[in-house]
Amino acid sequence: MEKGLISVDRWAEGSQAYFLTNLHTDHTQGLSSTWAMAPIFCSRVTAKLFPFKFPNFNLTLLRVLDLGSWHSLSLISPSTGSKVTVQVMAIDAYHCPGAVMFLFRGEFGCMLNTGDFRWEKNCERAKLAKEMLLNALKDDAVDVLYLDNTYCNPTFQFPPREVAVKQVLFKIPNRDFSFNIQFLSEMLWQLLDCAYTFGFWTIINLLYRREIIFKVYS
């Protein structure tokens, strides 16, 4: 893809459209509440979380991409000045709340930017995301792959989320295991991810005021 069209998780000048895979700090270096350069494309959940991460941000600059749907962008080639059409699809990355991969296609072929992702072998949500990707590609191949392989080294071994949740619950006195473990697993990991992103006490205050549930999931 020609330089000067799009940027993914990079916030320097020179692009016409910017894409955010997730709100973790290592993906938002250079982004601030005063951002005004160009629209930012992200998932619906990320858009709802944006004001907590960047207070007073101009939310009219956000463009929500629904999962599994192709969206077309009309851009201008920096080298020729002619119109360039880029199609993009957001795919669930199963990382932190709102995290997505971006699949791009156009005259340049197909390009996949994974961002941070967690596709566990026996995870139903990851299976659905994989099917979404394969259905989007059909007979095409990924020509360019930007793979976030931060923890790809075999020295990193993380337990499945369900196991980790059970380990946390075991530490809680007078615990009640009558909860649906899958639901509890999702909620706990999402809250931990939010705490990592926005700060522990921010999440505690939001939960106390019940804002996070209504704003993110309503």
C-alpha cells in the first residue's frame, strides 16, 4: 500500500485515515485529547471507551467499524493525485475490550494487521473470528501481514482464561461458585483489561457509579 494513505496504531502526520486496534497505551503513543489531524477508525466498544482514556476528545472524529462488514474509504494517492478506494473490515481480536484486527483490500491486494490478539484453540469466540476472516478472504490470500508477535516466544506460557479465573476465585474468601463461569470469566478479564488501560481506581469509581456497564454494553 502506498505511503500516506492510512496508519494503524501510528499517530504521526502524513496519513489520510488512522486506525486504532485497541486502547492499550503501547498502541496510543502520540494520540491525545487534542488530536485533530484526521478521522480515527475503531470498533464500537473502543469508541465508547474513548472518553475515559482521552477526556474532552472530539468524538466527531471517531468512525465506528462494525465487526464483519466491509467499509469503503475514498482516499487520494499522494503520488498521482488520483482517487484510491480502500476497503477495510474489523475482526474480533479477543484481546482487551474493543480490540480488533484490520483486513484491508484494494489495488495493492490484501493486507492484514493483527494488532494484539488472542485466538485460543478451543475458544468459540476465536473460532467465529477465524471464520469471519476466512469468509472475508474467500479465494484471496493475505499479501502483506503485520503480525504482533510480542508474546510469540515459547518461553511465554499463559494459562487459558478459564483456568486463570478459577485461580483468582480460589483466592476469594467465602466464594460462591454458583455463577456461570464463562460469563464470570469474560467480565473479570474485561474489567482487568480496563483497569490495565485506564487505571485501577478509575474502574472502581466507574463501577461504583455503574457507568461502565451502561456506556460500554448498552
